[in-house]
Amino acid sequence: MKVVTLKAPGGLDNLVVEKREAPGEPGPDEIRVRLHASSLNFHDYGVAIGAIPTADGRIPMADGAGVVEAVGDGVTDFSVGDAVVSTFFPTWLEGPARVGDFSTTPGDGVDGYALESVVRPATWFTHQPKGYSHEESATLTTAGLTAWRALVADGGLKAGDTVLVLGTGGVSIFALQFARMMGARVIATSSSEEKLERLKAMGAEHVIHYRQEPEWGRKVKEITAGVGVDHVVEVGGPGTLPQSIEAVRIGGHISLIGVLTGRQGDIPTAKLMAKQARLQGLIVGSRRQQMEMIQAIEACGMKPLIDSSFALEDIAAAFRHQESGKHFGKICLNW
Amino acid sequence: MKVVTLKAPGGLDNLVVEKREAPGEPGPDEIRVRLHASSLNFHDYGVAIGAIPTADGRIPMADGAGVVEAVGDGVTDFSVGDAVVSTFFPTWLEGPARVGDFSTTPGDGVDGYALESVVRPATWFTHQPKGYSHEESATLTTAGLTAWRALVADGGLKAGDTVLVLGTGGVSIFALQFARMMGARVIATSSSEEKLERLKAMGAEHVIHYRQEPEWGRKVKEITAGVGVDHVVEVGGPGTLPQSIEAVRIGGHISLIGVLTGRQGDIPTAKLMAKQARLQGLIVGSRRQQMEMIQAIEACGMKPLIDSSFALEDIAAAFRHQESGKHFGKICLNW
Amino acid sequence: MKVVTLKAPGGLDNLVVEKREAPGEPGPDEIRVRLHASSLNFHDYGVAIGAIPTADGRIPMADGAGVVEAVGDGVTDFSVGDAVVSTFFPTWLEGPARVGDFSTTPGDGVDGYALESVVRPATWFTHQPKGYSHEESATLTTAGLTAWRALVADGGLKAGDTVLVLGTGGVSIFALQFARMMGARVIATSSSEEKLERLKAMGAEHVIHYRQEPEWGRKVKEITAGVGVDHVVEVGGPGTLPQSIEAVRIGGHISLIGVLTGRQGDIPTAKLMAKQARLQGLIVGSRRQQMEMIQAIEACGMKPLIDSSFALEDIAAAFRHQESGKHFGKICLNW
Amino acid sequence: MKVVTLKAPGGLDNLVVEKREAPGEPGPDEIRVRLHASSLNFHDYGVAIGAIPTADGRIPMADGAGVVEAVGDGVTDFSVGDAVVSTFFPTWLEGPARVGDFSTTPGDGVDGYALESVVRPATWFTHQPKGYSHEESATLTTAGLTAWRALVADGGLKAGDTVLVLGTGGVSIFALQFARMMGARVIATSSSEEKLERLKAMGAEHVIHYRQEPEWGRKVKEITAGVGVDHVVEVGGPGTLPQSIEAVRIGGHISLIGVLTGRQGDIPTAKLMAKQARLQGLIVGSRRQQMEMIQAIEACGMKPLIDSSFALEDIAAAFRHQESGKHFGKICLNW
């Protein structure tokens, strides 16, 4: 079978496709999954370019979707033929956050899903949403669940809330979609007029060109009659957080997700205090939250926005497309 | 001005329309409201027929909607001309439940809104949803807020949850609508084929004819693959609660609202315990919750379902229509 | 090794002590535990007398404490020599309630701990509190965790809250102790003057003789200046629940635990509704909650109240003592 | 009567004592309070030195305790002779945070309590804890409630949790005491050996000399077996927050209170994210939370730690003592 591995010391040119023998039969609590799709996230990109150090020969990609080919004797949740999708933290099944690193995350601390077939514990997967393709399902593991957890599990989102999303990456687009499907209002930012139009078409009530409005936090307050938003899905990190703090309402909620602009920086802590706001760090979520998200997706018939698809062999090209920042929604791999 | 009062000892024939002088100017924290609409609830009916004892000459109706005619000096939330709607517990502004009776409820412990003009503290009202008529707004005070609080404030409703609603009264229809607008699935019951069709048309995924299926709790479990529902909006009381306990999932939530079938009765407490379910008593909600519901209504463009409208003078006829049980949605008064 | 089994059709005379071969080596995720103590609960009693039907030859007792004798290769949480205590729902590790029956509970759906040695998955146990004896630890599995979950996990107990506990069974005494160690006030009931004195000595601020005060719900309201209590640990069931509903404050919390007075009965649902109170069904709790309880016990140096101890061979005598209702605190088995 | 005012442009020398006429009778919803004590907080200090700009002639001090001398006709909560204590946000009665500035705070946006008698709305005060002196009560308004809200209302503190407190200011000492009275463990820091000893004597299980251990965040992790603490009461601001983020456990909670080390600074946001921790900004709390804190104080018999007391006329000397940083617990004013 085909396997993508990342040769040391990292970099997109070091992603190579090899041949390996397919895995054998699953153990009692395991399943064998014939994988067909993955999707790209900023974390996968960090691994791929070597910014996040991993073991030599690591198989990349946290997201994996495919079909169950064989099940162990003790497995009750899955049958042969079931369409399944991987989880980001395979050992975090439910309850509060228990993991603070990527040592158990496929494509980082352990081998990921850029290959044709794996044998893994059954609990490393959930069912796909009914009616989803493999590549649609693959978008859920990282980006989908991050947005769901931020707004729903952490944020207790309700109809009538106002949500601010930043840019047009995978998490932000999912956040926009989940907010809309639960009756919330959305304000979105971008630096492209064309993308702003697309955000509106997807249901954003207000859009802000953040280059034309570098003080976009204040702009958000204007739009909300001086109140600020209930939730910010903060994917930028220290470069955008000061504006997000400006934008949030008193007692509001900022989901701290991103490292796009760096790992540390100058933050107006006194303003966060005075806003009595909650800055909630998070990385993706639990398997239980993934199952709840999938129930919601099925109930609402929501579909992820896929920017483009690449063959498994073209994984480096896919990452280069991600690097360009031109995408709107998710970049997928299919095989 | 015209005023409806309830002459002792109660009964629909004792609802009489009188003439009174209009109220004068509001005090510093008060507003004067020209009322135009109300809506009927089971509680109002109890007062009207004398089942709930009140003072002689009580002006009935908890729900009131109209236009601000004058504002006191200290009022900042409202201006002359604003469209407003009353609150059920005028002194419960926010925070956890603080009231356990109807001594402050308009139309019961104090005079209600079946009249042309009142002067009241400004905090007894909120703004109407934008785009709502007075009669649409009047449906929110009791029935709308009860459903909103049950599912959203108490229940933490999220997309993908499953909600069971009983019958086609005001609270149940609102619950169906709120559930749908937040991406939840709905199972609804009725004893009329025609009403079941209408429930489906409003978005109920499954409907149950509760006379044909007297063990409808078990039926709900079948529909949900043996799991049961996340939320039951239990408006029936002791006559339906045993089936509701059967219908709810392990760890689920039953909103105990109703006294339609009585004030006490035989309840399978051991099953409630084994289900590890929560039976949450509630009466309507706080002013803050009403404001949040209205934000949600505005964000979603949701409209209440109005069964029929009567003139203020025809209030007794309106209650007789309610008594007949033929309505589907809210019965309103307009003047 | 010695094993107690329950011969069909149940009844205390059918508890017999047999000899069996000790179990062998644990599998990769298992541990072998040399058991030394158990404790008696109402549930165990129901099994023992045959009121709760189980398989012929079932080994009774949900509570088990002992020492790890051998660990499988994959076990990281325990080492040989560790003192451990069993969990009531071995497969409910954390998160919301997932179980609604006793099919996985040791001593009911599966064999329990009235024997000298078992091999079980490591996750069926937690560490004992430091400084606890085996019999002290054994009291935690069922009674301790039920009280902890009711007040802390479900109830969000805080200092200054008022808690009502009923009688002097294991759960009620634990609830009194947990409430006191978190700064809450306690009102306790009993039908024995001597027990009332002991309850006071343990920190109950007020005690009520429930035979002399059959309307003890009203008495509780008097004691609390008409307000009612924040939490009721309702172990009685339908026979006591009406008084508990009377006793709880508006917006308060009743933990529905007990079946002592029956499995169903006449309940004043309208009063529960008007109180806007929460009646929360529960059965024990999760492994995670047990670990949190043990952390609390260690931080506070709290010790369970043990009424009396019996040898394993005298298990029938121990249950007869429980049946007499004369105990105050936990009845234990030691071997 | 005597009144302290702050003459422009601020500075401790500008605190002057004047004579004024005592206020007259209270309006219908007001009470007149004869004040007897206040206590000093960092916020009051900021006003006093002019770092926080206020109106010319502002009467300083947010904390005020005294005796009700007269009550308006509409007041039901208080009687003449009642001992009362002020609230920090007079208009924030309950529910989520609604205020993001000090425009309504006595001693900042409005006149405070450094005077002999005031007439104010009754809701600006609560009852004092039974058995408290006026100066003990005065410590609760700002420092006491900040600590209570951080740990209990925001943090859901439970027995067995571990709390990190920084230094020996009023909030930190209250946090230590509340944590201990609810069965939590405390780790405390100071730069004085003598103070570390006193912290231990008050119940801190571990203490850290933060000058000798500049990497005290790592030290906290060592003490907690690599886990980190559940709650950090972060009163330092940007200068200490990086160590607090190091010290908190995965999924833990940091109460962001302080501006002692500045209003903004370099923060490791990626680490906060990876910790999946919650950084919760807060300023004091609501009147309802103050009432709950007082219930807890009464149930536990807890007393605040008073460092020293000054006469009202010596208010400048009191602030100079605060400025010196030598205090341990609260500095009070008495008159």
C-alpha cells in the first residue's frame, strides 16, 4: 500500500510516498480502516515543514476518513463496511480536557493517516455523518471539532448570540456555519473583497476588511451598538488578540485557538480583566464532542466547505496551496 | 378607557368590560403603555374560571403588548413610541429563580393587561422583537418564555439534541419552533391526525398519536433507537409524566411545567432515579431570559403561531375556544 | 480461596461460603487484587434477599478494597502493593451519566467482591485515600460516591449552603460529612433521640425527630426562616419526597437517590414546579468522580463513620444487622 | 460631619478632611447609614494617588460599613440599627457581569464611604455577617468578594482542589482562607521568610519564596507531581501571568484580577492554549455573590485578617503603609 512519510529534517520536499505492506488483522479491540481521505490543518502544516519537530519517518495527517475493513472480536461500535472518521486525541474519550500536548495525536506524536490502511483501536474513530463523503468527513477531525467545541461545548452558544470569526481558514468557516445553524449572528473578517462577499453569502451578517479597518475591534463594537460580541473564535494568536479583546462584550468569551501570528506577544491584560471576559485556551476536543457534533451535522444537513482536493501523491502541492493563503474553507486529500 | 375585570367568584361569565379613567403621568421610573394585545394561557384560564383564586375585581391577563406613551424622568431603556411587551414576573429581573408563587404576576397577584392603558415600572416590560405585531409580541410573555427557558436557559439545548413536545398548546409549539431554529430534532404528540400533519409541516421529524399509542414513552424510545430523548417539555403533569420518564434518555432532562392533568399523582420515582434524569420544575422565567429570547427571535426571524384572534370584549369567547382544546398555537386578544 | 456466592432463589440463608481456586495472572490491561474488605449498601441487600434478581451463584458486594498483587504489562496507573478500591460502574469512567441499570455493577450484573482475590481491568479500581484502612476505603465505592456526587458533582455545593439529610444510613452520614467539610450547614432527621444527638455531635446544626414532626418539611422551612434548604439528599423515595419538596427552597436541588419507601408513589408535581426546583435522579457516579472525592478526602483528612465490622463468613449476620435499621454509618466486612 | 475628599490633581497629600452637613432623610427606596469603617484596596490607592483619574473633590473608598440610621418607606430588607456593608458595583445586583468600568463604583465614578453618614439606595448595601465588627465587614466589599467570586462563583471550587495564591495582599489572603474553609489545598508565594511562615500557619500546605524561585511556576508543578494547580488567583498581572500559566494544570482556571505589575505585557498565548486553560478576567462581583459569601462566612465562622487600623483622619498614613508593601492582610480605617 501507499504511505506518505516525512523524512527528517522536515520540509515539504521531504514528504515522500513509499510502498509498504498492508497491516494484518485487528486485535480484539481494534479495527482495520481502508482510508480514502484526509484534510489539511495548520497543525499538519507545522509538522510538514518541520516547525513542529516529530520523529523521523513520521506518517503525517491527523484527519483520516475511510471504511472499516475488519473488526476485532471485542468491538461493538463498528461493523465491516462502516464509514468512519478519525479523532484528534485518540485517548481523550470524554470529560474535561486531559491532554496538553500532541504526543498522542496522529500525524504528530504518533503516525497519522496519509496512507491506505491502518489498524487502530476502535475508539480512535467515530462514525461519519450520514450522507458525507470521505473527504467531507475528514474535515471534521481537527477543524470541525475545534469550531464546535469553541462555540458549543465551551461557549454554550445559543440562538441570538453574536459570534466574531477571523479570516477564512477551516476553523473560522466551520464556526460561521455552526453559529448560523444554531441561530446565532456572525461578523466575519477578511482582507479580500471577494472573500468578504463569500462570507456574506454563507450567512455572515456583517463583514470587515481588516486591512482597511486595522482597528477592527472597535468596528465590531460599532456594529453591535457598543456592546461587543458574545464569542470570538480567535484563531490568530497574539497578533489579533488585542483587537479581539476590544471586540468582545463585557462578560464575553474568547476561544484562544490560534498561533498563526506567533506563540507569544503583548496582550492588554488589564482590558481583558475590565471586560470580565473569559479567554479559553483549547485544542480540538474529545471523542464525545465529535459524536455530538456529528449528531448536530446530521440533524441540520450541514456540509463543510471544501476549497480544493488533491491526490495523496500531491500532498506537497496541497500544503503549498495552504501556504499561499488563497484557500477559502478546507483543502483535502483524496485516494 | 375599557377595562376587563373578573367579578367574584370567578367564571367566564364574570369577565365584564367596564369604563375607567385612563391613568395619569408615570413616576420617575415608570412608563405609561397603551396596550393593544394579549394572549391566553392555561394560567390565565385558571384565574378566569376561578380555579386560581384572586382578588375581587382583578384585571386578568399576564400577557400585554403595546406602545409607550409616556416615560418617567429616570427611565433610560424606553422612549415614547417604543413597542413593548410585559414580563410574567415583574420583579424577577435576572439570576436564578427567586419566585415560587404568582403574587407578583399580572393577572393573578396584581392587576393584568386586559385594559387600554397602564402605568407601570419600566422594568415590567421589554422591547418587542423588531417586526412583530402587538399580538405576536403578547404571545411571548408566558408561553414563549416558558419554552425558551425550558430548552435553552435550563436545558442548554444544542444542535443535534432531540426534543419531545406534548400536544399543540402554546408552550409546546414554541418549544418545537425554538428547537428547530437551534438545529435540534423534534418528536411531537397529538391525538388528532390533522394536528399531527401540521406538526410535521412545522418541522417535527416524528409524530405520535398518543391515543393510538398510549405507551408513547416506549414509542419515543423506539424512534430514538432505544436511547430516548435529550429533553422533554412536560406540560401535562402527573398524567403524562410516567410516559415522559420512559421517553427520556439516561442523564436526560424533563422540564416540569404543566398541571393540565392535575397537581399530584403516581410517579415512578425509581425509574427517574435509574434514568439518572433531571426533572426541573419551572414557571416562565426572568426578564433577562425574555430579552435573550427576543434577541434569538430577531436573529432567526421566527414568528409565533397564532391560532385565532378575538376582540377584547370577546374575552370570554376566547377562553371558551381555549377550553375546547381545538386550538393549535396561541389564542390572542386584540384592541 | 474463600468466595461468597448467592444461591438461587436469594435470601440471606442462601449466602454461602465456598472454596475456589485463586485466579491466575492478569491480562495486559488487568490487575489482580487481594481483597480485604467490603461494605454493605441497600443495593447489596436487595440482591442478597433476592428482591433484585441476579444470576444463580452470583458473588455479591459492589464495594471491594484490597491490595494489588500483580499488574498486566499495559497497566500504568497501579503497581504491586498499591492499596485500591473498586468502582460501582466499572465502565463509566467519566463524563455525564451513561448507565441506567446494574448490568455492569459488581455484585449485581457481574460478580462482586465478596471473595479473596480477583483479576479485573485496572480501570475497575482507583487508589485508596492515603491513610485509609481497607474497610474505610470500601465504604467509598457506593455510599461515599453517591453522597459526593449528589452534593458536589450534581449540586455544586459551596460554603454557606444548607443541606438536608434524611436518617442515618451510609449515604446520609457521608453527605453530612462532605457538607461540613466544605463549609455548608446541615439539618438532619432521625426517629431516635440518641441518633439525633450523634448527628449533632457530627456537626448537624439542627436535627428533627421525624416521628414527632411528621410535617418535617414545614419544620425545615421554619428553621431556615421560611426559605427552605439548598439541597436535599433524598434517600427515602416516594414516602419522603413530598416532605422533601416542602423543605427545599425555590430554585433548590433534590438528589433523588432512594427507594427505601418504594419505587413509585403519589408526588405533588405542581409544588415541585412552583418551587422551580430540580429533582435529580442519580445512581452513584463515575470513576473520575471517585478520584475527585478521594482527593477531597485526602485534603481534609475526613474519615467515614463505621458502625460495625463483620468477618466475611458472617455476611448474613451483617445483612441482618443492616435489616434491623439500628446502624449509624457503615456496616463493613473484613477478611 | 467629617468627610474625606481628594483634591485635584490627586496624590496622598491631597486627601483632606472637611466638615459638611449630615445628609437628611432617605427617599422611599433609600437608607441612611452612619459609617464607621472602611478598608484599603489597590483600586482605592490608584484613585488616591491620582493614577486613576476621578472628579475633583471625590470622596474616596469603595468599602464602607456602618449602621442603618433611617429607612425609606419602600425599604423591606433593612431596619434601623442593622449593621450593613457596601457593595462595589451598586447597580449590579445579580446575574452575569454587566459592568466593565468603575463609573458606578463608590470612591471612583461616584462618591465613596470615607465620611460619617450617607443616604443611598438600600440595594447599595447588604447585611454584615453576624458577629463581625464594622472594620471586619468593610474588608469584604472589594477584597473579600473578589476572592470569593474568583474561586467559588467563577471557579466552582470544591474540596480537594489545589489553589495557588500570590503574595499576601487582601485578595490573596481571603482566597487562602476561602480555599481552606471549603477543603481545598493552598500553595502560596511571598518574598519574605516571615510571611511564608505566616502563610503556613494560616493553612498553606506549600509556600514558595518567589525571589529564590523565580521559576515558581515550574516549582508549583513539581509540588503537584507535575500536574499543576486547579486555580490560580492571579493578582499580579502581566509580570506574573507567564509563571501562573506554567503553574496551572491542563484544563485549569486562572482568575485574572491584578494590575500590580502593569496593564499589558508579553504573554505566552500558545502555552495558555496548549494548557487548554481558562483565563477569566474579573472585577469584584455582584450583590448576590456578596450575600452568598456572607452566608458562607457565617456558616464557617471565618474572620478576615486585619493587618492594621487607622483613624479616618490618618487616611494618608494608611495608604503610605499600603504603599510600603509591608502589610499582611487588610489595612482598615475606623471612625
